[in-house]
Amino acid sequence: MNVGGRPNSVRTSRPAFPRALGPRLDWSDVPEPVRLAIEVRLGAKITDTQTRRDGFTRAFAGIVTDASGAKTFLKTVGPIPNPSAPEVHRREIRYMSQLPPGLPVPRLLWSHEQDGWVTLALEPIDGHSPRLPWHSSDLERVFAAWKGLSERLTPAPSGFPALADDEQFGWRSLQARAKSHESDLAGRLPPWVRVHLQELVDVEAEWHQATVGRSLLHGDLRAENILLTKDDVFFVDWPNASVGARWVDILCMLPSVAVQGGPPPWKLWGRVPGTEDVPVHEARAMLAAISGYWAESSLKAAPPDRRTLRAYQKAQGDWAVAWLRKLI
């Protein structure tokens, strides 16, 4: 499969497209009692840290080396400035504990909670995020790895929520707000969306039925949650996992590929193994749901620890709407 990414000669030191680059913490920003407790769990003092800057949340994430020379990937977050952030880590701990062994997923070693700070210790992966702008060779590797992973996670292990339990209806919410004459909302929606809002609401209403399935979904596939090694592709960050139709992960990923320099989503859809036979009405319903979610979310104030989130959501939403226009 040749997915037709941009030429490999393209290089930029400061990409023009949005990235998930949040205000990550350094190890020294973590409260000392929490750092000491983590070192007790490691059994040795931390002597070196390599912070991973990708990600939206104001948290520490990176590989630490202790005095014995052992390396561990740590993620730790506290309740300030976003009180809901620790719960995301708690959810990821629950979900990763329920994943079957042997998957291309970093192994959860242990977890710890203290003073409102929630920590995950994970197997370190000697890999890197996909190159941005996206390269066709990296996309091919990721799509092939996703196919293998989704096959192994069908049927899904127990203990995960159903995607269809989510009550998200972004277009319906925006329509209700527009009808209530909310200040300047209509002017903030693209002209095509304003004209077709009722149709978007109607298509979005079908998404629950369209996405019923037996596969465990990652729920947030994008470059920042993928690590490439010499031989393997690893999928990281699992707090949004749920059970549904296996193709949903790819459909939701493709707008982010376009945002980050790859081909338009409609040029990839159907060419990725596992998406070629998805009925158009099912893909259209999920696309309406995710585009509505991004459109509504992008109009909200950014969480205090995620300053770049809304721009990223808007960019994904714009590509999703452009794709949806070809299906409506």
C-alpha cells in the first residue's frame, strides 16, 4: 500500500501545523515528597531524566534513569491547575491493568498516588514519534501495526466501557445554543456548517448504532500517541479506550494526519486495511459525531493545563468537516 504522503525531502524545524505540545513539567517541578516516594518505589535515587514534551497536559512524562542504571518511563500529574487531570491517569491505570499481555503497548510496572498526584511507571520504549510532516513509510507501518493490534483486541477484553455509551452530540448541542441566540455563536460557525446544521444533526444522531462492535479501541490515535522502534510500532496513552467497531480508530485518526502534513483523510480512507468495506452511512455517522465534538470543543475555553488543545481540535474539526462535505 502506498498512501502517498508528502515528499520525504520536506523538513521544517518549526512546523506550521498544530501539535500536541503542552506546558510539560520538568522533574524538578514535581513536589519533593512525591519525587521521594517515587524513588522509594524505584528502589534507587533518580540520577537523570529525559522529559517528553509531546502532550497537552501539564504533567511530567519522560524516561528516568536511577542510580542502578535502570530506566523507567514515568507519568505523574497533580490536581493543580486542572483538578480533573489525575482522574485521567487513574483511568489509564485501570485500563492498562486490564490489557492482555504481549501487545505492542508499554507494560504497566506499577502505580502510585500521593497528595493528589497520580503516577504510572511504564516499561521504557526505545523509540520515537512518527516524523512530521507525516511520511508515507511511517503511515504504512502504523496502519499495518494497527490492523494487527485490532485483530488481537477483537473480541475486546472485559472491563472497558462501550463507545456507544458516550452521550456526545456536538452538532445538536451547537444547534441548541444557536437557537437560544447565544452571543456570536452563529458567526463563529463556518458558513457551510450554518447552512447544513440540521443535516449534520440528523446524521450525527445515527452514530451510536453505526459504531457498535466487539473491538477494543484506543480512542485517541495520533502521532503523539505512537512510538516507532526499529522493528515495531507501539501505541501509548490508553485512558480513552472503549469497545466499538474496529474501524473507528482509523477514521478518527485520519483528520490528525492531515493536520500534521499528511494526505487528506478521504484519500486514505478505504485504502487502509480494515476500512475498505465500511458502509458509507456508518462512516458518515461517526464522522459527523467526531466533527461535531471537535467543533463544539474548539469553541470552549481551554483547560488551564492544555493551552494548545483548542487549536488542535479546531484543525482536526476543519478537516473532518471537509471530509464530511464529500459524503453529505
